[in-house]
Amino acid sequence: MIGFLDILLYVLMAVVFVILCVGIYSLVRGGEFGRSWSNRLMRARVLFQFLAVLVIVAGFWLKGAFGS
């Protein structure tokens, strides 16, 4: 189970990184693209960061509960 959470955490971190890069690109590009996407990207980044934190907490809980 811990291996699955490790893989899930890496996937979530990669998703957060990609969303962050696209968000920075939208800020640099500006214009209509920046106005229409910057808020959506920020919300998506916050959501995936929250999910990553939940996976970290679950991993610590499982390691403490099962002692692996």
C-alpha cells in the first residue's frame, strides 16, 4: 500500500508542476489566454496540492499504524 501512495504522490507532484508551468506561461503570455485560464489553473493547482498533502498524511498514518 505504501508503494501505491508513493507512486500516487509522484504523479500528483508532476501534475502540480505541469499546472504551475502552464500558469506561469499564461502570466507571461497575457492577453485573452491569461485572463481566461489563470484563475482556473490556480484553482486546479491548489486542488492537486491539497490532494498531494492528503497522500502525504495518509502515508505517514499508514507507516505509523503498520510500522513499515
